[in-house]
Amino acid sequence: MSQLIDVSVIREQTARALRAGGKTPWLVAFDAVGIQELVTASSRPIAMMGGSQAVKEFDEEARAREGCVFAGGGRGLLLVDGESRAHELAQELTRAYSRATVGSVLATASAPYDQAAAESSLTWLRMRLAAAKDEAPPPEDGIERLGSSRPCADCLRRPGEHASQKPNAPATDRICSRCKQLIELGRRQDREQRRERLTLQDLSEQGRIAVLAADGNAMGRLFAGLQGLEALAAVSATVDALFTRVHEEALASCEAGDRHVAPVTGGDDLRVFLAPEHLAAYVSGLQSSLTQHAEALGDLDGLLDEASARRLAGIGVGIGTVVADDHHPASRLLDLAHELESAAKTGCGPGAARSAISLRVIQGGDEVSGPRALERQPIDLADWDEKVESARRLALVPGAQRSRLRGRSAQGDPERLNLHRYQVARSDAWKDWHDAIGVDWRDRDALDAALPTGTLLDLAALFTKERRRA
Amino acid sequence: MRDFVLEVKVPRGTLAVGGWSPAPDGLDGAHAADADGLPLIPSSALRGALRETLEGLLRGAGLPACSGGDGHDPARGPGGDERECDLDDGAPCAACRLFGGRFARLGAGRRAFSQLILGPARCASGHPADWSVRHGVSIERRRRSAAEGRLFNLSTPSPGRHLSFRAEGRLTEDDEQARRLLEAAARTVTHVGAGRSRGLARIEAELRWTEASAAELLELRPGPVGIRLHLETPACIGVPLPDGQVRDTRREIPGSTLRGSIGFALAESLEDPDHDEEFQALVAEDGGASFPFLYPADASAPEVGLAAPWPLTARACKRHGAGHGVRDTLLDRLAAALAPDARAAGRVDELSAERRGCPRCEAPLRPLRGPRGGAEAPATRTVTRVALDRRTLAARERALFSQVLLEEGSAFEGVVQSVPEASIGRLAQALSLPLSVGRGRSMGWGRVRVEVLPVAAPPRLEARAKDFAREAARRFEACGLDTAIVDRLVPLTLLSPLLPEDGDGRTELSAQLEAVSWPLVVRRFGVERGWDQRKGARPAVRSTVAGSVFVALLPEGSSAAQWLDRLASIEDKGLGQRRAMGHGRVIAFDPFIIQGES
């Protein structure tokens, strides 16, 4: 039995769903459109958690329906008897999701299910779902009323219709119906879980916050290669459980406790806001937890063929992280982290890293997008701990000296390299760092080759305590 | 118009104007530098210093002057909420006329918000600047020793060499009073930036009026006009919806921005722009020229190509990006949409580009964003800006924000269409004038150099239709699908955002093409807004984003060949609203569908 899911429950659930499919089984799949936009519409963690809760409650509602094969993270699959029932169910789900999220859109698709050609049936359904996402209607967001009424003070995307209940908000501030409903959901959850109510500023450290976006690598190929409903249901549940477990263990290893916000975005996606001081340990914990659990999954009690089991065991992640001023809107920071996540994925694949990370520390005046912003090589996560240790020691070098290695003090400039050698020769902190990374600081060529990279300098910026000591 | 040069010298010490350039970890601030690492004085700082000086002079002479454009004269009592300045007998004070104020829209008879246009002051010292880190420390008065954790490191140009800067500017209307006021402010200004009490920020300025060099009039021929704009200074192109304290920039230049820029330039240079028929015909919303959305371009390409983002169906290697080629998945999707059963869908999937992955390295494919062709997405930088309350000498409430700017050096291109023949001279005149795009024109942002280039027209519509039908038939056959309908399929790709009269644009297309169904629709929605200098902000409207693709199925018994005239008309005139501003440009049988197959 897998450590993460009970395969017998999956088998039972799938058998029940097949019975619900009757003599003319039809598959109905759904996938939430713009789930990240929903959960980060407002930069207030309470609204983010409310958005996540809305998606979770919708998933629970879908799971409770007869014929549900799986549902989680705004995605799901059900079996029903007959084409007309499939269309009805698709409409019911669309309405329920719109109600739960105040106007967000759910893409749905259906296809007949032929048990003798299960793989082709699922492929057809997947194609139809992709087409449905491409053809999904716009959200019901009242955009046409934005000209005549003030925008929502929280999300700035919809018309403000209700008084803001934010402490110290100006009397003229209005919020939209979506933010209102999501905040109420978030508050209810806070009360139930007795969680401390946090703002992003509460999570930040000296005005800076870290944002992480992670996403499983080559998941499309993994799912496309699955044969049969049971395998699909089992892998979906496993991936959900795997990433939930990995996140929990990463949090435990960085000791962030409740000082984080992790909005739900579904399946193999992780989105986390936390203090920069916890970031390095979180990533380290995520890497070791993912490797350990994925490699122990096996073939899910015989549900997977050899190739799929191998793909599942070798799951890696692309991680993008941004450390920036906490006044940036949450959605913008997540977009940046997501861009970096894509950049990290370029370093992953056969013959390359299993998992990789791209990191940026954004300062005022920095180029935040465009080719130069993403040109750095991602770090192979297998080297993460070593890089982190090197960066932690680098943080002990006085900041004014570290800063000279950046930007306009271009690397490769002979005059700058000469100055750097001089600095190293007269600084114990620099010498200690070179000793720690095994570079003889007296060797001119070795010293030049070991000049800290932009990524390492960014990483060093995470170590506040060491920076203060420096 | 009157041009001038402002020479700024730093007689002693150095300068510290923050917020423009990054202060890397280890530093607490850094003086502004340009892309080459040379120090500069951002226009906003220079204008602020000149304005503050002029306000003092005006008040000293007993004339009204509000405080930084807030509409209140501190010499005449406490201020209140910010408002439009009317201190000069109901008209804006002299400082507001020269530097601009909080005007929601352009007043009657005015041609620009700010009479003064002043670019950044660039380093004119003639040698590469050296930089040094200045250390500062806070003293704890009680203990008379350094305060814990209060060491500040500030990167500034090294003092000791004679720093000098040079800014170019102009007055949009050449009147004597404006000239004298500006001269007085320049002669009197003494400081710019931070650190006055520490011996920084000291400047001396000298203003020299220059004769505007007569720009060479560009030669334009009737027909589509290919233009490429090169950003000479950073630009901020307003986004439809604001994002809190971060003001983003669009990564393309909308047609409305180009049209506004041309309108501003001509309005300033013409004697009576409101009654100039050629000008009015050029910018008429109905029957005037269609100003395109300008998309990032390869600055060295000899022609203006099909300026547009990649279609939403474009895919590239996940690991190596467009370096491993760009593929179009439209035919895969079309085949998938037309698959009659699961087995056929399985065959389509097996042959699909996404299933097979990158042909060079087998990595998965991913959606491709950004401009078509070889152009890179433009680089951006974020600057932090603050408006000071002169009375408290602190940041104004809600006036600290970050602004994202397109970096100088970026190039954007597009094709101006439907230029009325009588107005071609006016367009040539406008493109020869100093042009600025986007926000902050008075600070010298968005200044562009214009190149007029030949237009690389796509293959003829008939040839494109044939190529598409042939390729679609080949693909359908390989998938075991019926090829009988390929002649009735018409793919239409949006080259710019469409503002549909209704829905996503298919209603209008159906009316023109009598489409019986839409086998494939790949589209996303966006929001467009815009701003009119005379009417203020436009209402927000839903758009169908550029790169969206629709495939229409024509009525049975007909073929695309019979509809070529209609399709040519759609390509020529576009679809939906605000077509004069480049919205709703469409290409039928996009050649990329075929090229992207290989």
C-alpha cells in the first residue's frame, strides 16, 4: 500500500463511479479557469484563504456527488449514465462553482466512456476539456460597471459595492461582492482553526517578503500515459497528497509555523508566502521530502505500468522564488515567481536536473522582467544545500563589499577583479568564505573563477542574521 | 515651441537621487544611473528642484503659487484636499502652467498639461564615472554614540572630479513669461536630491536657449505606412487596470497611444489644429487613419513584419524556448475538435505536436508568449517615486509608489493603415516631430525616434487559403478524418485586441461570413480602458486578446475561395470598436499556421 493514499479506497470509489455510469457511461471532467487570479485577487491573506476555502468546498461538494472518480484543486472527473445527464451535470457544476466563487468560471467537458478503450476515451475527454478551457466564457465580474462606480478597494478589478470592513479603512472604501464573500469565508476558517489573522506585512521581514511558486515537472506526460480510470484516479489523488505532504514537511523543517500563507491552486502547484529567513530551509525541506516520498510510491499496488511508475517516482519540481518589498500586490509577486518557475523548468529534464530553482531578490530599480531578468542559470536542487551554506557564509562579508560585485561593477572587468583581489587579501570575512568553499584565495585564477554569481549574492541576501553580524 | 539645454554642474560634494537604480543587498541607497552605469539626474528630481525654486520665487514676489500642484498656496493659509489649481484669478498659477498640476483633463485652449518638457540630465563629464560607497551612521543622542543597527551605505558618484550633466528640454508654447520664469528658476536652483545637510545635492544650473534644428521631413507614399519606434528614454504605457502602489506598463504600444502622441505633436506645431482639415481627417475616429498596436520588434530588421503577439496556439520547447523552433498547434486542435469518436481522438493525439514534444530534444512543449518573430520581450525596470508634501517635507499620503518602465533602446513596430490621401503630409510631418509615447512626457519619458520602413506583406490571401486547405487535408488524412470540409474552414487570428460589439467577436464575424459553426475557438479575455486627454478616463470594456484564433465553418456547398473578397475587407477594415486605434486587426489563414507546422 502507498504511504500517501489508500489504493483500495480508490478502487472502491472507481467501482462505485462505474456503477453510476450505468449502461451508457459518460465522463464529465471539470477544471477551474483562472484559479490563481481568484485566490490572489486581493493581497489580503484572509481573502486568499477564503478563495482557497471556496475551491475546497466546491471540491468537497463534487466528491460527494454520485459517480465522482476524483476531485481536488478545482479539477475533477465524474461518471454518469447517459449523454443528457452528462450535459446537465456539467451545467450544475458550472453554476455551483460560479456561486461558490462569485462569478469565476469552470470549464467542463464530457465524452462517452468505452471501458474497452479507456485510454482513448480519456484522451478524447482531455482534448475536449482543453478546448472547453479555450472557449470558456469571461468571468461575471461586472467590468462594464467599472466606469461608473469606484473599483473594489481590495482587488481593484471589480466594482466596489459593499463597505470595507478592513480595520482603519477610509469610509469611502468599497469592496466587491467577491472579496466580501471570500473574506467572510476566510474569517470563518480562521475562527474554526483558531488561526492568528495575518497580513502580508506580518509575514515580512524588514519590509521584504518571499514568494514561492512550484510546479511538478512533466506532469502532462505522466497523466497522458495513464491507462484506465483507476490509474488516473489514483495518480490524481497521489499527486494531491504528495504535494500537500511535501508542503507540510517543508514548513515543519523551516519552522515558519503559522507564519505563512499558502493559497490553494491545485494538484501539483504550490504557492507560498513566507518570511525570507524561512525560504532556504523551506526549499531544502521540499526537495528532500519530495524525493523521499516520490521514490517510495511504487506502482500504486499494481495500478501503474512500469513506465508510469518510473515517471511518478522521478517527479521533480521547478521552483520560482521572489523576495521583494511587501508593498507589491500579491498577484504580481506570484506572477513573477511563476515566470521564474518556468525559467527553472528549463534546467530540468532527462540528462539535466530533476528539480531546479530560480531565485530573484527584487530591489527598487531592478529589471523585473524581460530577457535579462531571466537569463540566470537555474540552480539544480541537488546542489541547493551546498549553495545555501556558501551563501550563508557569504552573508558574513560586509554588505558594502558584496554590493560592489553587482550590476555596473561588471564581472570580468580587469580593474574590478583587481580591486576584488585587494579586498579579499585584506578582509578576514572574504578569506573565510573562500576557505569554506575550498578556494585558495592566494591563487589569482581560482579567486577570479570563484567570484560570487548574482544568484549567490541574491541567496546571501536571505540571511538577515548573518548580514547584521557582518 | 522653444528648445533649450540645461547644464548642471556639481560644484562640490556629489549627488544622491535614489529610487531610480537598484540598491543591491548591502547598500541602503544608490544614486541614479543610466543603462551604461553612468550617473544621471532623473527628470522628476530636476523638475521637482526647479519647481520648488520657482514656487519660492513667485511667493517672494507676492504672486500666487501652489505647493507642488496641490492647488493650495501655503503663503495664504493652511491647505486642504488636493484640487485643480485656480489660484491665479481662477486660472492655474504660473508654476502649474509651466510644470503641470493635478489636471484630470486638458482645459479648453490648452495644448499640453505641462508647458515644460525636460528630459533626464545625462552625465557630461566626459569620462567614465567612478562610484564610491558613503557610509553614514545615526547617533543616539542620549548615549552620544552610534545607534545600534543604524549604519547606512549609500552608493554615489565619487566626489572630487567635476561632475556635470546636460539635459535637453523644450517649452511647448514659446511665450516670454514662461521663458523668464524658467530662466529664473534655473539661475536660482541650488540643490537636487537628498543629503543637503551632509554636503550633498549642491548644484549650479545654466539654461541656454537653442534653435530647434529643422527635422528632415519623412517621405511617405500613399498606402500602408510601416513604422518602427525606438525608445530613446524609458517609457510607461498605462495599463487598463491599476495594481495598487505598483503602476505597471504595457509591453506594447496601443494604437490610441500612438494616435495621441501624433495628435499632441501636431496640435503643438499647427497654428490652428482644431480647424486644420488635414489633421482632423487624419485623427478622425470614423474615416481617419487606423493607428496600429506597436509590438516589440527586432530593431535591425529591414522591414516591418506581421507585428503581433504569437497566436495562443503557438508552442515552443519547454527547455530551450523558441531556440528549438516554434510550432503551431492549430491543426492538431482542429483535428481533435473534429474527431468523431475516441479512437479517432487517440490517433489525433498520437500525431499531435504536444504529444511528440520538441523535435530536437523531446522536451515537452509550452505556450509561447510575447511578440512574433525574433524580437525579445522588452526589458523593464521599476523605479520608486514619491511626491513630497512641501509643508511637512515628508512623503505625501498614498504618493509613494513603484512604477514599471520599458527600458530605453526597445523597438516597437506596426503598420498605419487607411491614411486619408489628403492627410499623408500631416502624418509625415507628425512623424518628423519630437514624439513621446505614454505617461510622463513632461519628464522626458517615452521619447521616440521614428523609422519609416517597407512593409513585408504576407502572401496573397488566395495563396494562403490554398496552403491552409492543403495542409489541413494532409493532417486530416493522416488522422483518418474526413477531408471534405477543409475548403469550408477559415481560420482567423486576432493581431490586436478586439473590442467586440457583443460576446467575443463571433457575432460580427458570423454576420460577415455566414459561418454555420465554429469548430475551434481559442481565445482569452482581457480588459481595455484608455484615457482621452480631453474627456479623461474611458470606461473599462472587455476585449478578446490579441493572438486569439477562431476557425469558422462556411455554409455547405461553399468554399473559402468564394469568400476571399469579404475576408480581404475584414483584414483591411478590422472588426469591432475603436478600429482607428488599431483594435480588431485580423488575419485570415495566418501563414504561421503552415510555417509553424515545420
